[in-house]
Amino acid sequence: MKKVKIALLGVGNVGSGVWKILSTNQREIRKRSGYDIEVSKILVRDISKKRPLDIPEGILTTDINEIVNDPTIEIVVELMGGNEPAMEYMLSAMRNKKHVVTANKLLLATQGGELMQVAEEEGIMLYYEASVGGGIPVIHGINESLTANRIESIVGILNGTTNYILTKMSLDGMSFEDALKEAQEKGYAEADPTSDVEGFDAVYKLAILSSLAFGTKIDVDSIYREGISNLKSEDIEFAKEFGYTIKLIGIATEKDDVLQMRVHPAMIPNKHPLANVNDSYNAIFIRGNAIGDLMFIGRGAGELPTGSAVVGDIISILRNNVDLSSTIETKEINPCKTTSSMDETICEYYIRLWVNDRPGCLGEITTEFGKHNVSIASVRQKGERGSYVPLVFITHATPEGDLHKALEEIKKLEGISKIDNIIRLENF
């Protein structure tokens, strides 16, 4: 049996999953890859730190040079996350003719072009299935299985943490704050949950998928972003009344060479498959002009699901011949395409306001909507009569620019306390 030596950069949550899978599934991995995979080195910050893994002495190191300058190590697996030093270490590994596997969505979304260019120049392979959707094989699906299609749209629940929080709010009646606390206690959310709950994590993943699906460079700053921290329990309950479920989704569509990419909470019809994806699961809905609609679903995080994708990438490299003298053909990525503004987005909208409970207030609001061509589909008022009450509108499909012009005028009306929330309705 041929042997290949690999190195791990980091042995945290995902690194531990990779170690466990390589140890537990040795027989299956040998059979499917044709190689005996040996973890030769693992880069860590502190060798003396106690770890729940039985790692033999001599494998842990704090010196990256012991990895990138070792000619016997042929694959480097980056599992550190963040920008630096991960970027420096990956580039160094590539320039020393080592194939690279990574789960680093931030780097791929912001500097993926440079990484792919260096990989092509050095004739090595760069694999990154674990960067999106944990163990879901969506990268392979786009790169291989769907290459006969022109992909028209991608819609997905791309973040397991926010999906867990929204599931708890919807099914268990929790507040956002309590659901977030439980997610942190279970290890789904970081101590600082900003990247998840404010939509940054989903933006990075949508950028990676869009770059592959539409064959273009993506500027992550061009992706519209809203998080879920403004959602209240009453929004969840109103959604149920209207037959919808609220999810944080990423959407990318292309029409006439113009891309629209956005990440935000959305009300999804209960009959749509995405509405029934709960807990920490991710789901990615792809529409191709030949295959039609296709959905990938699975655990979006966790040491074993993500570790499974990483090990799958290692096996793919071995199957593609680990001979470092071979040249690797990479997919051509075109310059950035034009992206549309949110003002051009046409949706139905949920709008929740706090208004003075007085005669004529509703009429004044609907008049302003009418002046800006915003048609109202439904109005709900809840709560006991008092000085201020919540008032909810559902609009018909309207350009977002027109809606915001109307709301700017409504804010000026006497008796409007505040516009508490605006959520798009996505009827896919």
C-alpha cells in the first residue's frame, strides 16, 4: 500500500474531526484512496495544552517551517481559520509544491482569486469543499455534477447557528436572546456571535458559491447583508399567521449578465422545502436551466460533518494523482460581473410599525403607500387599544426603492412611533 504524508494546520474543532475520521475509518479510506494516509505533523500554538485526542509524541509542532520545508509532506490541510497567518502558511505550502485543503471561508471569499492563481502557477491542487455547508458536497456538485447546466439561481440556509436560533424562536417560542444563549451553551455559536447573527458568515459562503456557479470574481462588499438580531418574537408569530417561516437566507441570481446577491432574513412559504429545514442544518437550493431545481441538505457545522468534507478533499487529491509533477487545470474565473442595487429588487414585504391608536392614522399611512405605488395586500393590528399599537402590513410585489421612499414619508407622519421591522417575503 502506497503511503502519503499530510500535515494539519490546527487541531481545534474541525481538526479533531479530521483526526478522528482518519483514525476510525482507516480501512475505508485506504480502499477508496489507494493510499495509507499518515498525519506527519500538526501545527499548534501550544504543545503543552491538554487535548482530548491521543496524538503520538513528536507530531505536534509550533514551527510552520517543519511542515512547509519538509519534502516528504505532500498535502497541507489548513484548519486555523481567519486571515493571517493562515494565508501566509497556505501560500508558503503551495510554493513548496504541496497540495492544500482548506475550510477557510473568509480567505476564499476575500482572497480566493490569489490562492487559485498561485495554485495554478505552482501546478498544485487547492480543494475547499468544507468551506461551505459543512459536510454537504455542494462545491463538488457545482464543479462537477452541474457543469452541463447554466445555473440561474442559488438560494440557501448557509449558517447553522442562525438556523438553530430561528428554529428555537419558531418552534419553542424563545426570544432571540434566550435562543442565542442556548446556541452558545451547545457550542453552535461563538462567545462573540457577530459573524453568524449579523450575516457575515453567510455572505462569505454565498460569495464562494456565486464565484463557482456564475464563473466570476465576487466582491464580498457588493453582497447586501442583514442579520437576525432585530427579529422579535412577534415577527415570528405574525409570520406563522400569514403561512410563512422566517429563515436567514442567501440569494444569488443572474439575469442578462447582471448578478444580484443578498443575505437577509426572509419569510418563506411553509410549503417550500427550505421552510422545513430546522436545527443547525444547512440547505442549498440550486436552479439550473437543464436540471431544474435541486436541493442539498445536511449538517452545516460540527467536527465530524466538516471533517468529513475535509477528508473527502484529501481523498479527491489522491485519486487525482498526488504526483507533484502533474499540471492542474483550473476553472477560469472571469472579471466581476455587474451587480444590481437593492432598490431594483422586487418583493412582497412585511412591515411592522408602532402607531398612535387614533382615527385616521391608518388612512394616512395607506395614502402614502399609494402615492409611491406600493399596493397593500393585508393589514393586521394586534394588542389592546392604547396610546400606541403594533400595525402590520403585507404588500404586493413592489420595487424596494419605491417602498423605502414611501416609508421615509410615513416616518414623518404624526403618530408614527417607529418602523420596527421590514422583512422580505420570498415566494420561490
